[in-house]
Amino acid sequence: VCWCVFFTLRCLSLCPRPPGVHGLREEPRFVTARAGETVILGCDVSPPLDGQQPPYVVEWFKFGVPIPFFINFRYYPPHVDPEYTGRASLYGKASLQMDPVRSEDQGWYECRVLMLEQQHPTHSDSFHNGSWVHLTVNAPPTFTTTPPQYVEAKEGGNTQLSCTALGNPKPMISWLREGEELVTNSKYSVSSFGLKLVYVERDYFPQWPVTELFVFTLSTGPPYIVSPPENITVNISQNALFTCQAEAYPGNLTYTWFWEEDNVYFKNDLKLRVRILIDGTLIIFRVKPEDAGKYTCSPSNSLGISPSASAHLTVQYPARVVNMPPVIYVPRKLPGVIRCPVDANPPVISVKWEKDGYPLRVEKFPGWSQTPDGSIRVAEATEDSLGTYTCVPYNALGTMGMSPPATLVLKDPPYFNVRPGGEYRQEAGRELVIPCAASGDPEIPTITWRKVGKPSKSKHNVLPSGSLQFLSLSKEDHGEWECVATNVVTSITASTRLLVIGTSPHAPGNIHVLPSITSANVSWEPGYDGGFEQTFSVWYGPVSKRIDFGPHDWHSMPVSGSGIWLVVTGLETRTEYQFSVLAQNKLGTGPFSEVVTVNTAGSPLSTPEPLVLLTPPRCLTANRTQHGVLLTWLPPANHSSPVDRYIVEFRLGERWEVLEDLIPATETELIARDLIQESWYEFRVMAVMDDLISESSNVVGVSSTDLYAPAETVDDGLARPVVAGVVATICFLAAAVLFSTLAACFVNKQHRRKLKRKPGRMHTGRYTEYYAHAAILTPLQLPPPPPRGRDTEFDLLLLCFVCLFPVSCLFPP
């Protein structure tokens, strides 16, 4: 009912009013507020002329909207637009209060006051008054349109990320990726409405911060491994753990693990000891040495090709013996090896052996030695080698125990009944059989053939007799072949050379290039000529392409005759070149040789400086004197300038020290004084020329013991060997004279004894004196002469010999 009355009054207000009523509009007002605060938009009501306020209606309009959003009539509840419900209210007579004010409230507002009982208006708009108010709302940026937190995009396609915001002043929107601001380029298109990803790749997975907002771009496709497994090392019986983390959209990931090329669940010994967790982690329980190897993680979400990442598991364990044979065969009277098959990680350190239950000491057996891997090498196997052997290997983690016993058995090695010849020549395309046969005890050895070097791709057969058959010889069959006869004991070989005639030449070998500034000397060794005379050509070219070398960048130079070297001229300085040699005969060209790359030298920039030459001093000698050690030398043989001075150095141990460094060039000798007694000194001398020090001279050594006697001579100036020879000769002559005299004395003694045995012979000399004192005795009672152990002459001669011999021989000078 009240609003009907209002509209009635509104219609009446449009009727003509009597003039004289004043209701002119005021100047516009400007109000500023912050979003969320309370703001009052002022509007005044004209005072009445007669002192009584007539009824009026208050209307508030927002510019651009034709109908008012707020209407108030006296005491009736106001009519408020839903956008302002709960926030807009009448303040005073006609002012409008908004609490809280919003950013979208900013704009122009018009207040209209309708006087319902005023008479005689002067013009059509005089019955209402009011004012214009501009409201400015300052507000921080707020997003009005934002992209979703997760964006799904197809790899290789494009996608749009929208973002708008409001605020006063108007906010500026920027896009960041991993902390760096994005600008429009070939990958991104940045605008005020959002960001366009032109080509979606895997690297878009990181977060995209937009001021305060984070956007994750997701690419539908196969998984992407973000944390691949890493190599690990564990000890035996421990658990091993591999991690593997992947991301994908959709995220229905399943992980598959492989050992080498097999699924871990398909490996019999492993499937009961592995577990794959939901996050892709692989756990191997109680690892064994056999578990070592490559493990591969492969995540999948059923889209595209699943990626994979690999890591290696290393298992450490004590040394152990694997597959020790019960019988060890060694060739009789030939070198043999007694092996201990060891498996260890870390590597084996030592191997201990036992023979027939007793520790084996290899050094006690002549010709036996132990190799670094623990095997025993026997120079010649004999009956002493027979027995039962066991071995115990050790590494840093210890050992797993002793090997099973193995019995050593001597057997005769195989031998050739028919050996291939030293060389065979045959034309290409023809058949050739090279004989070879072998025997052994007790079984016949197995015969195989092999080509030395590059294997032959042609068809060849080994006949039951052991011979090698070529149905059709080819160029690839050319070369050295070996017939190998093998039994349980050992293998023996016999070699032969096959020359295939009638082919193109083989490639030259051992290419050698000696470069200079603008040339290079190329030499080589010819290959097999194929049975015909061959010639050569040298091919060369720069490593970097050049226009003047044509499309293949190679030049060739023929070699005259059958030469095996060539000087290539016309090269550029400081340039890298490649060289190869090609051989040809009347049947065609052979393959190129290996390519050799060298650099030419640079041209000299200026005239070289004159050569500075200084050779070391010569013939340094050291002699002991009463004043010290006399050092003498000769000047350098060659020197481009005069010698300034000499430097003499000495050493007692390892370090050289300066004895004198200011010896004038005119002097070539020096006495070393005050040396330490009973020490060994070494001396050397160097020459100095224009601040250039030569190499050292020869090094001489001398002992400082008894410096008063010369070090290398005797008093008479003769060398010791000469003096020793003279003294030895004198001693020998003296000894010969003495022994001759003794022999003469001995013969004389024997002669006297013969005379004594004759009857009627009277004693004379001192015997007669003895008998004279015994005159009371008869001749028949005379006592025998006193016993004589030696003749007096013999004693004297022997005494002289003993006295002279020590003096002359036992103490030579």
C-alpha cells in the first residue's frame, strides 16, 4: 500500500508546480575510500520556505543504470537493489551509507530528492534537488578469472591459461615459470587475458605461479621418470633397495622391474625374494652373488611407450671356489697350470694350497711359481707333481672355505701326425685343401682351424681328417692360418700362410706422416700385391671443407714406380690434413689404408735468434793431497760466448750443495778443504755464460779418509796394479831361490847318510870331541851320537824363509 502511495506521489510530482521554488543542483563531490571500509555519499535537502518540511522521496542512481538502486520514503523500509542489500542505508536526511564498500562500487552516483507538496515550480526540474558524487574505491588486486589448479593438456598440442583481476589502481598480470617472468616468444603467448602455451612439452610440468596462484600443467601421455634408480653396493645376505619415482597424467601408474632382460618375477631364484612397492621401490631380500647385475625400472599408465631407467647392483662377498674339477690334467714333461677357479668381490688377495693334506710351499719345488690369480705354474710336469690338491682363496672379506679335492693326472699332450706346409699359393676361385692331422693318448684330439687377425667370411670346411678345405678361394682367405689340436690336457698349434693369387691388392699398412710447414712426407708398408705388380697413390685433404677441393674434399697424387713414400707439397700452414694410401694393380684397386690426421707447422714470424751453445766442462778429476781434495777439469768444448765463471757443487747424500760459485773462467782447479773425515764425497762442475748455466760435468767421488795420501797413486808414481805385480814377482823369485836351496840341502843330507852306513868309517868333527871326553870307554861302548831332528843348515834355511816371506809377500805396499 505504501509503495502505491509512493508511486502516486511520484506521478503527482511530475505535474506543473508553481514558480518560485528554488532547487538548483550543487557542484559534484568526490569521495575516496578503501575496499572494506564504510563510506558516506553526501546529499543535502533544501530547507522549506515556510518553516515546515514537506514530505519527500530520496532516490540514489548509479551512472549507467536507468533505475534507482536505493529508494527511501519517510518511515517506510527502503527499496534496495540486491547488489546493495545489507550494505546500503540512509544516513541523515538523504545521504547514503555503504558498509562495506566494494571495488565494483566505484563510479558516479546521483542523489535525487522529490518534494511531494511543493507548489508552482519554475521549471520542470525544480521540484527535486540533490547532487552528483564520484566514489573512488582503492583495493588490492583480486582475481576475477583464474585457471584451474590442474590443467590437462596433450603433449605436442597447445593450451590456454586464462587469468583476470580487479583492483584500484588497475592491476598488472604477469606470468612466472620457475621464478622467471615469461614474455611472448615461440613457446608462449602472453596477453592481458591469459597465457597460451603454443607447444606443450614435458618440461611444462613444474608449477606456474601467477602472483599468488600456482597452476600445474599436466600432459596426458606416458609416465615421466623424475627419480631414476641409482647404483648400489651391498654385502651378501643384506637387503638391496632401488627407488624409482615417476609422474604421469592420468596417474594410474604400475611399475615393472627387470633383471637384465627378464622380469624379476620370472627369475626362479629371485622371484621369492623381491617385492615391488606401490611407489615403485624394489626390495631384494637376502641378496646373493648371483643377484648382481642390471636392474631396470619401467613405469606404465597404458598410454604411449613406457620409459625405463636402469641401475646396477654390486654384491660383495668373501672369496669362494666355483666349479673345481675333480681331476686336473697336466701335460707330461711340458709346462702346466694348476688352477683354483675363484670368484670374489672384492678381488682375491691370496690363495693357499694343500697337497695331499699338507700345506704346499711352492718355493720348494724347482720350476714352480704362483701367479697373481693364485694358480700354480709348473715349468715341467713330472711324477713329483702327482697328488691331491685343495685351495683356499681369500679377499678383503675373508673366505667361504676350502675347495673340493682335485687329483692331478699326467697325460701325454697331442701331437701332429701331419703338419700343414709353411706356405700355399693358389689362384682365387679355385679349390684348396691344407692337410693337418693329430693323435693323442688316450683319445684323438679335436682339430679346429682359425685365421690369425681378421676372421675370414668365406666358406671353408674342416674335413673329418682335420684338413682345411676351401671350395672357392677368395681375397678374404689370404693370410696366416693356424691348425689347433686340443685334448683334455692342452692345445698345440701349427701355422701356415695362404697366398691367394689373382686379386686386387690389399690395403697398405703402417702409414706414417711427417708434416712440415707446407709439405708432408708420407711413408707406408705395402700390403700383398695379389700376385701382380702394384702401384700406389696418396690421397689427402683438409679436415675442414674447402671450396677449391671439390665435393669430396680429397686430392690424390700418384707415386712413381713401386715407391713406398711420397712428399706432398702445396699444403697450407697450421692446417689439419688427413692422409690415406691406395694400392692398385691390373685387376683393380684395393681398399684405402687407415686415415692418418696431422697438423702442418706454422711459418716463422721472424728471423730466428742465433743459437746459444754451451757444453758442460770436461774431464773432472779428484785427487787427495795433504791440503784436501784437488779438483781439476777442462773448459767446455763448445761455447758460443766466453765462459764467465764456474760453479762447483758437492754432496754427501742425495742433495747437491754449492762448494764455490765464483771461480774465474781462467782457473780450472779447486782444492776442497775442511772435509768431514771418513765420508764419501761426490763433486761436479758447471760453466756459466751470459746467465746461462750449462749441464753438469761428469761426477767424481772420493773418500775423505787419510787425505795426506793421494787417492789414486803411490809414492813412486806407479799405479797400484803395477806395484803389486812387481812385488809378486820378487816374492816368487825369493821363494824359488829358497826352495832350491832347501832341495840342495836335502840331497846333501841323503848323501851323508849313505856315507855313514859304510864300515870302518870314523866320526869326525864335533863327534870326535864328544868321544875324547869319554876316554874311559872302549870303542865298542861308545854311545851313539845325540839325536838330530833336523840338520842345522836346514833349520837356518827354514828360518830365513819364514822371516823373509812375510816381509815381502804378506805385507805388500
